[in-house]
Amino acid sequence: MDPAHLCELVKLEDSYWWHVAKRQLVLRLLKRFAAPPGRLVEGGIGSGRNLVEFRELGYTVTGFDVLPDAVDHVRARGVEDVHVHDLAEPWPVPPSSLRAVVLLDVLEHIEDPVRVLQHARSALDPSGAVVITVPAYPWLFSRWDEQLGHHRRYTVRELRRQAGQAGFRVTWLNHWNSFTLPAALAVRSWEKLFPRRTRPDFPQVSEVTNRLLLGAAAAERVWMDGPGVPAGLSLAGVLTR
């Protein structure tokens, strides 16, 4: 992660709709598929806001990140069991010891995501679960993805393939963030026609718009429990052994 992006996360993860909506979805999935107590590992800890929530939910939390600044920041906010570690290397936790693993917008940054998933599987208790999110649609790959260090965007088929190759089964899978897909299509199309060098960031929104988008995300989560969401900018999944 670019240190400048970490600074942005520190400012936004508490209240910006995208971060809050994703966290609410993940908490819902954790309670459904791998409820606490137990040990949870998050790979790619960002500003640590998620780990704080996971701890409050009842997990014993551990975090790994390749960025020392992220680890220092998270320790400063009171989560001590966080470490600089490359997820592609064997994880420093006992086998079959984890109730849950959380990988939020992480796999797209990694050259060999199957290896990371294999390490997660080795560390996971047989009754536990891995909750992941990844960006969707390879045809949306753009300069924005390149600047964020993405190796790929995902199709449902590719995510299932990687999970299966690592020894997982996909227990639950949905698109999410469907309600901003039309706007994203317009913006990405414009950027491809008129490319410009800008730092990737989250568009600023008013407080009212932020609340409206959070409401849309809440409605989408209800839809996920029913017929499912057939399209969206991201994929969210639950993997089990």
C-alpha cells in the first residue's frame, strides 16, 4: 500500500460510506458463518478500524500487513497483536487455530493469491471461515487499478477457481456495491478516452450523500439474503474447508 493511501484510510475508515458498508457486510457474514469467540486474523490491516470492530464483536484479533507504518498506527490505537508479515509466506500461527480469516480487497494486490489462500486454509479451524472481498470485472481494469497496485480484477469463475485450487469450497458468494456500478462505468469509460495522471482516491461526498449511500448498501444486504445481487463493482465471498 502507498503510504499516502494509508493516510487517506486513517481519515475515511470511520465514516466514509464505502468502508462502513463493507465493514457492516463483513460483520454480518462473520456472525453468520464463523461467529465468535475464537481467534481472527486480518490480512492487510489498513488503519486498523476493522480489527477494532472485530475485537468488540468478541474475537481475539491478530493482523498482518507488509507496511510497517500500518502496523505502527494500529498498535498506537490499542491493537497490539499486529505484525509486519508477507501473506505469501507461511503464516506465524499454529495450524487449524483460527476461527476466522478476513481478506478485504487484498488478493488483487498479490501475484500468487492461491498461495495466500493455502496459508489461510492451513491456519483455519475446520469449522471456521474466510471472508473476502475483491474488485469485480476484468474489463473494468484501468489506470486506477494500476496505481493501486492491482494485478487483476475478478470474475466469479476466477474467484471460484482460485478458492478450489487452494482447497476451499465457496459457501457464499455475491456481488456487492451494485448501486454505484452505473456511475463507475461512466467514470472509467471517460478515463479510458481521456487518460490523466491522478492519485487514486475516494470521491468526496456530502454528509447527506454519504447517508444515502449507506442506506442503499443496507438495502442491498437485505437483497443478498434473498435472490442475491447479480452485478456490482465488487465480489464478497465466504470460503470454508
